[in-house]
Amino acid sequence: MNVRLEEPADRPAALEVERAVFGSDEEPAIVETIGDEEGSFAPVAEEGDEIVGHVQFSRARVGDSAVTALGPVGVRPDRQGRGIGSGLIRAGLEEADRRGEVAAILIGDPTFHTRFGFAPGSAFGLRNPFAGMGEGGFTIGEEHFMLAPLAEAASELSSAVRWHPGNPTVEARGVGA
């Protein structure tokens, strides 16, 4: 397996990975909307000449500070359980650090994401902007909002957390959820 940054020719295959994982067009639509915005990048995992995994990173803000948001992430169902998703997340966090990002945020499973350095946002004095009842009766808890500090300045983050400020369509969808 090789993990590298997505190139323009990879996008259709990356969208198919997300579609296969989530069984809907919502996540591919999110990637299409934010994938080319300033601050966005996406590691992909390839086996041979096939894209088998994808993770989107994009611009978010905590107060006036720019951070990167992780999500969505997907690995083709027939390739799951082989460490591909973990490899993608680690590669993405390394790229975010290389780019000088202060922190990465996400909405996700605390039992999974802590292995990558994520901690509850509440440990940093931040609140989950998506806490409460989600679509289809799914409840998003305060503990699902997590932050991985990438620079010392992460300890100074405060105020409201916003995914894709200025893009109400994406904010309303709850990217990263």
C-alpha cells in the first residue's frame, strides 16, 4: 500500500470509495464541495493502480484561528481492517503538521481517534458545535468532538468552532460529522 496526496485524476476514484463506504452521495458531495477550497488536502491509499482509501482534510476555524478538519475518511469495504484508515489518518496529520496547522479537529469515535493524539475538545475548553440529535435519530455527543494539537498554539484556541466558515451549505451538512 502506498499513501500519497490526492492528485486531480484521483478524485473520481476517491469519491467512489466514499460512496461505497457510506452508501450515499452525501459524503462524496461534501468532498466535491470542499476538496478544492484553500487549506484542503486529501491523502489517498493505493494498492497497485487502485485507490482503496481516502481522507479529506479541510479548513475550519476555532474563533479567529485556522485549523484543519478531518473528515470524511473511507476505506473500500473489501479492504477494511488492514490498517489502511489508520495509515491515511497518520499521513494526513503529518501533512497538516508539515503545513504548519495548529490543530486538527473532527467529529468521531473517541475510542478510535485517541490513538492518533486526539482528545475531547472539552479538554481544551471547546464545545461540540454539532452536539445533540442528528439526522435519523443519531445522537452526537459532546465527547465526539475531538482535537489533536499539532503546535503549542493549540492550547490557546478558544471560542466557537466552525467547519467551513462562509460556506453555509457545508456548515449545515455538518462536515466532519
